[in-house]
Amino acid sequence: MISWDTETDLIAPGLLAPPLSCVSFSDGELSELVHWTDAEPYIRWLLQQTACTANGPYDLGVAGNQFPHLQELIFDALVNGRVKDIQTAQKLIDIGEGVYRFVFRVINGVNTKLNYSLSDLNARYFGQKMEKDEWRLQYGKLRQYPLSQWPEGALKYPKEDAIATSRVRWAQERCVGRLPASEYLVDEDAQVRAHFALHLMACWGMKPDRGQVEDLLRKIDFEIQLLSQPLIQSGLVKADGTRKESLAKERMLLVLGDGCTLTKTGKDKVKKNGWTKEQALHEGYISVDDDSASRSGDLALQAYARYGQMQLMRTKVEGLSIDSPIQTRFEILLETGRTSSSESKDNHNSKALQNLPRYWDEMPKGLADFFAVQIPQKGSARHPGMRGVFLPRPGWLFGAADAGQAELVSLAQVCYAEFGYSVMREKINAKIDLHLDFASDLLHVPYEDLLPIKKRPDIDEYRQIGKTYNFSAPGGGGPQSIVDYARQTYGVVLTWDQAVGFKKVWLKKWPEMNDYFRWTNKVLNENGIDRSGQLRGFIQHYGSMRWRGLVAYTEINNSRFQGLTADAMKAACFEVALACYTLKASHLYGCRPVMFMHDEIIVEMPEDQAPEAAEELSRIIVETYQRYTPDVRITAEAHLMRQWNKSAEPARHPITNRLIPWEDRAA
């Protein structure tokens, strides 16, 4: 297969698609190099072939930025599956085999962990890593000179990359593990499309506002100062503001004893090294997080946890540059099919935007009472926290839409497809509030009677229990996991006996879940592989037909519906990008997607077209998602914002009924 690659100027803050220097392409034996000034017809030709890349979305972004008139052809190549990518392909193969990020080869006599760079992929198949060339970071300086004046090494490096890409692809297509590679690559085109859409989001980025950053820092500093004096007096914090972690752990152990939560490292010691929990606690692997501090009932520990949270947030906020957009790095493919977001080592203005806190978490009530701090009442507008420092560019708005109860829709679709029935599907299609419906069973009160009073605190508490079970129980975890999830996520305190009893009610409510869990056990018993005493199986995701291997019981349960949700929403990301960049008749044309939050897409929109563009965003998400869940109704309400805020809701003009920014709604 033909391969191609680009060399460019350096990535810089605000510039993830830097100027093109050259294009190389190869059939695996011969390779050619073309200067950027002559590259347009060659890129056009390559986009009309089925060709492979290594991190192709980057190359496509560079090509589209250098030659904007090729944008439609780039999207056409993606729509029609002409862009293959060896990094995406290898991730699909590894996930299918159950060895994602866990591949080792002996390289130069050393057992070496290999990931997904071109060099590592070359080492997998041909036993040798590719040397880092001195010219790799110099191509920006060379682009002003013709190839005839380039040094020999600068000419050789991109040609070798193109050859290696083609050869790796050849080897991938012929590799056979548990299944032939072709079985694992059925989802490649969809993943490459989604990757390009997310890369375009990162290229555009989100801009922090100086005033919002300064306001948030003042709020953080106020709390740090408020908390520091009593913590210094208690001995948990030094006079210079440094936390005494060992003393805090000792205090937590004294208060909670065996009820302490282990740190992640401590849990690993128990799981992998055979330690008892008591041993791990004795060695100091004690978590002093917000949840543990809250359970302790100790105000000093609660203040300590809050103090650490404020210090960490201050560091993150201080690290936001206001001079250029923040550009996150998306990982397109985790084991379930979901994405992740992180900082990029190549761009110091890159942050993990998917992982920002949803809100400014209010101070725990006990602490707030102690310090006489006013906290918002439940249900009131909440401070948007770190998200709130991001404002649209002048003259633009944020438009957002999320797929309503997406994972439950996916779960109902999977059950209906496998078993021929789903009570959950019937309820969703009938527009029933699933959480309130479960609450009605717990309270023995008809659903219709609860509907008018669903926001009453005592009723809402049971609705939160409904959320707890509908969102956590499908994973198949035990009572303790439900107790922890309820407390940590919804602030609901359940006893062990309640967790067990409510689970029985939940299983009766959704009888298909009994079949669902039996299905998982059948998979494990039929093809399960024992790893450290735990059966693991192989599953194929509904719709995409993507394989996932060596999966444990709870992972199988979660992966089926999480994977379907990820597939549907990533497909929607691409359809939205297609409209924004190429479909001139669309209300979204000229808008720019800026963020993907698993079940939500955020787009920056010129203010004068934002109301119609937001409605179009909603329509595309629904139509795309419905292709993946044809038997279960999905919704996606759109709203407009002048500031990124999880609390934002749809607001409409009282006369025209057009969407307006939720900040402009009538008081």
C-alpha cells in the first residue's frame, strides 16, 4: 500500500498544524520527496488513493492548513475510507488481542516495552527501532530552500519514514493472532475519521479569559488563606504552606482504622503482591482524599483535603496561558473505545481539558459552617470553576448539545439486539424518567404521582438512588462498589443491606439485566482465559464489530454499552466537523468544534448564526447516534453559552422562540 508523510515547521502554542516543508511517499521499496511548493498536486493525488499514514490526522491537518482548497477532498477521502493509519490499526489489533499498551520485544538484547510511534511499530515487526535523526526538528528552517540545497540527511529521513510506514502496514495486514488482522481492522476507518475531527478541535483550541482567570485565582487564594491558619495550628500544614502528608495519613488511620481507603499504589500492592489491606495501611498507602476526609467526620482532615484540592487547582489555573488557545491532546482509542484528553509534551500550552472539574466544588457543609461560609443551595446555579475561565472568541458563542442518558440508551439497544426485548428500551421510547421510575418502585408510589413533585428533596433523594443504580449497577459490581459510587457521585449514603436490597429491586425492574449478566458469564466460560485467578474473555462490540480481548467480568459489562456510546458520539464528532468545514448549506458552516466530553460536543459559533447552528448540532448528534441505536430513542438538547458552564441549560427568546445564551435568560 502507498504511504505518505509530512515534515513541517515546529508545533507551537496555538499552532498544531504548522507550515508544511515537504511530503514523502513510498510503496515500501521506493520513495519520493516533494518540496512544499510543489506538493499540492501530489497531496491531491495521494488523497485520491487508498494510502496509509502514521498519525495521519496530523498530516491531514497540515495539508488542509497549507492548502485550504483541499479540505473537501480530505473529508471525502475520510468518508470513503481512503485514509488508513498504522497507529490506529495497531491499537485496534492490540485491544482485540487484549495487550493494549502491554507489548514487549527484545530490542538489542533488552526486553523493551513498545507503544505506537512509528519507531516502536517498526521494532515490533522488524526488530529494530528507528534512529532519531538530527534533522527531525529542523525542517522549518529548510522550507525556504529548494530540495537541491538540503543536506543529504534531511533528504533521507522523511523517505525512510515513508518506507517504514508502508512496510509496517504490509506486516500488520498479514499478522495473525487469535484472529486475522482483518477482523480487528473493521473499525479502522471510523476511528481515523473521529481522530481527524478531534484533531481539528485541538487545532482550534479554547481561549482562557484573563479576567476569569484572575477572578478564579482570587477565589482559590481566599480559601487557601482561610484554611491555612487552623491547619498550621493543628500541625497538618507547615508555616510555609507545605502539607505534612505523613501526619495527615496517621490521623486518618487513627480516625478510620481499617475503614481507610487505600491509595492506587496500595490497591496495586494488594492485588499484585498479595498484601493484606492491613499491610498496605501499615506501609502508609492511605488516601487522604475528599471522600475519605468526609467519611472521617474530622474537620481538620476535611480542611486538609480541601486545602490540597485548592493548591492543586491553583497550580492548574496558573498554568493556563492567556496568550494563545489551550490545545488538548486527544487519545482517540482506549480499550472500551472511549477517548481521553491529556497534555502534549510537544506543546506547553496543552492541557487535559476533558478532565477539568465540572464545577467549583462547594466547601463541605461541616467546614462551611465552621468558617461561616455561604454555599449555594442544591439546585441553584453553581460556579463553573476551571471550565468558567474559557470564553468564546469575541463575536462568538459556545453552542453545546449532549446525548441524553446516552449510556442507558446504548445499554437498552445492546440488550434489545441480543435478547429481542428490553423493558428499559420501552421506558426510554415512552419518554419515562428512568431514575424516577426506579424511585417509584422503592417508594411504592405510582410514577405519575411522583412526577409533579420530583424535585422535592425527599423524592429527589430517591431519584438520586435511581441514578446510582442505573449508572453503576450495569457494570456488575458488588454492594460495596454501589455504596461508594452513591456516596462519591451523588452524596447518597447507603448501607450494605440497602445496597443489596435495592439491587434486587433494580434487577426486577430491568429483567433484561439478568440475561445481560448471564451472557457475560457465558462468554467467560466459553472462551475465558485465567489470568491470576480471574476469567477473561473476548467480546465484539455491537455495531462497530470492534474486538476487545482478555476482558474481565465487570469490564465486559461496561464495555458493551460504553463502547457503543463512544462509537456513536465519535461518529457525530466527524459529522459535525464535516458540516463546519465543508457543507456550505449548513448552519454550522464556518463554526468550529472546540471540545468533546464523551456524550457532549461543544462548538464555537458566530453569534449571528448561533441559534440555528446549535439546533443543527442537536439534529446531527441525534441522527448520527440513531444509526447506532436504531431501536431506542435518543435526544440531544442544544444550548448556547457566553461562558463554558456545566450548569447551562436551553434558553429561548420569549417571542421568537430562538435559542439565546442561557446567561441572557429572564431572571
